[in-house]
Amino acid sequence: MPMRGAVIHRAGDVRVEEREDPAILEASDAIVRTVATCVCGSDLWRYRGLAPVPEPVPIGHEYVGVVTEAGAAVRSVQVGDFVIGGFLHSDGTCVLCRKGAQANCLHGGGYDGCQAEAIRIPNADGTLVSTPGEPDAVLIPSLLTLSDVMCTGWHAAVSAGVGPGMSVAVVGDGAVGLCAVLAAAQMGAEQVIAMSRRAARQRLATAFGATAIVAERDDAGAARVRDLTSGVGADAVLECVGTESARLQAVASVRAGGQIGVVGLPHGEMPTAELFWRNIALRGGPAPVRAYLDQLLDLVWTGQIEPGAVFDLELPLVDVAEAYRAMDERRAIKALLWA
């Protein structure tokens, strides 16, 4: 029987359909039976018609699961392992991977839709990490965040140079923004300001370590951040949305000489002249998940962090259309799909 997977046909139209079972194509491939996957905020760009869908295409890029088959060259995982992989695959051996830039691997890329019952994983050795054992079901949501949103939030904090004693403002209260709050708190920031207007997300931000909530936006929001930071703005701002308004909010909220970590999928410009004259450092991009996986897996496995709390809706894969609707309508922060 063919496997089932999500396919986006056009804006607002995601369906579960029968798809061809994935197969080993290269000796470095592995096949993973999906245990859980999820909908990402970046998936909503296509769902909302903000990115083109010229033809039906499988969708999704986050997953955890069990290895069911491994190519002859695969050494780091074996059949039966419970594994996590990043939203991009990477070989782990090219010059960029060795420098910690696995998201830009010279031989890497994406997947053929991870909102599916099974996935072909190219570059398995450089991509997959096995958990120390079979995880309890309660751990799986947090492990799933390591495929993207927790590592992306962590990357925002790393890119902005977050460290002990700093003031940090986070623009965006979706799953990535909330994980960025958690990351900043873990890295020892003294002040973590979450910018959010929604009560449930404010509560989760506080649970993740936010010391203050700013509900205002634009100039009023930046003014509130300055009020909280000796009148100058935050040492670091983590931009976790990608819209032009979010980027402008980040620039307005950071102090002169501060740093912005940008991980929101870009749909707007940055005011480069202002960055120059105010000595603001800008860094970020797609997270090199493999660079962070070992450390974050240990934090999750030992119970030091629980980023899986961002999942406030859990559904079977067959209900993927409702998962998209709920996130699009902001009835859910992030929807988990059990395969």
C-alpha cells in the first residue's frame, strides 16, 4: 500500500494523498518511518498565497522517526534507531560543514515533503542524530522542535551574540520566537523581553524565561523596549518573523552598537544606512541545525528544557488540512502531526 503524505495544490489547499514509497537512491541515503511531523510558520507563506505554488508539490520539512533502511555507506545510524534530522540535509564533510555552516552544505538540500508517513533522507550520516534510546512519548514533541524551531530560535540568539547579563528583545511570538526566548534565557541573558499581544503566547514566553512582555508594536513597541533598557534599547534583538515590519521593529528596538539575529524567512528589506550609522551588527539566516543538535538533544533528554510546549494542537496526519487552518487563523501556535 502506498504511503500517505501532504501535498499543497494552491493557496489554502493542502491534502493528504497517496504517494510513492521513498526508496534508497544513493548509498548515503536512509529511509525514516515518520513518528511525528508538524506545520511550520514558513509553510504558511505558500498556504496564504504569499509564495507561489505553480503545481501540486509535497510539503513539510520537520520530522522525527525510526530508521527502517540504510544505504551501504551509512555508518552513524542503523535500522531501528530513533532519529532527528534538520530541515535541510548536509553531508557533514564539505568545507562549509566543517566550519559549522551545515545549512549551506555544498552537497545539501531539502526533502521531498516531510509531512508524510516515510521520508528519504540524503546524506544520512551528516544529517541524522540518534537519541540515546527509545524516547518516552512525552519527549517526542520537544525532540521534534529540534528539527527546526528550537534550533532556529537558538541560532537567532547565537547570531546576536547573546550571553550572560545582556538585555534581549524577541520580535515574534510564534514557535520560533518563543524558542528564541527559551534560548536567550538558557544563554544567561539577564533581561528577556518578549514582544507579544496574545495572552496564551505571553504565558508561554514567561514560562520559557521572559522577564517582561511588550504588547505594543512599531514606534510604541520600540519605546517600551527603551523604557525597559535604560533608555537605549536592547543589547540584542532576535527577529523571528521575516516581514518588513518585524525587521523594522528589530532595528528600532536595538541599542546603538547592538546586534540583531535574523532568522525569519525574509519578506522585506533592512534599512542598511541606519544599521551603518548606529553601528548595529546583523547576522543570521537558516539555522545550521546539525551544529546545535547534540547540545540541544542533551538539554531535552535530561529535562533541562521543554520546547515541545509550543505545540498546542496535536492531530493525526490525515487531518493536516485542519492543522494548516488552525495555524493560519492563529488558533494554534504550532500543530504537531502524528504519523
